[in-house]
Amino acid sequence: LLVSNLFSADKKTGWEKDGLKGKVKEWVKSDYDIKSGEDAKEITEKSISRYDEKGNKIEAKRYDDKGTMDKISTSAYTYY
């Protein structure tokens, strides 16, 4: 029973897992801190995700508030 559950796992694309619709190649998300009473806003984090033509996430990068990349992950898998 356990083995059958492993192979019947939900196979969502990276697009579906990230809540995207359509064939997205790259998705950029910026988080801002907006200060009350001021016109200034500061980026607190920026994330960039890339997908292949089948919707598999192949790369994800995250940058801190200074624009320095603090995390990167790439896919080491081959999708069929």
C-alpha cells in the first residue's frame, strides 16, 4: 500500500505548485516594506523562478534587501 501511494503522488507542474496560469518562462516576485506616512518603499526580498517548456521549475534565486543573492537552487533532474 505504501509503495502504491508513492507512485500515485499528485504530479503537478512547477507552474501549478506556484499558483501560475499559462506557460510562464520566468516569474519575479518582489516584497516591499512601505513605511507609514512616507512615500518611500524598500525591497525586503526578491525571488526569481525559471521554468522549462513543460512547466518544471528549473531554477530559483532569492535576493536579500541589499540585492545580494542569498539562495539559489537549480534542478538536477531530467524531466520526460
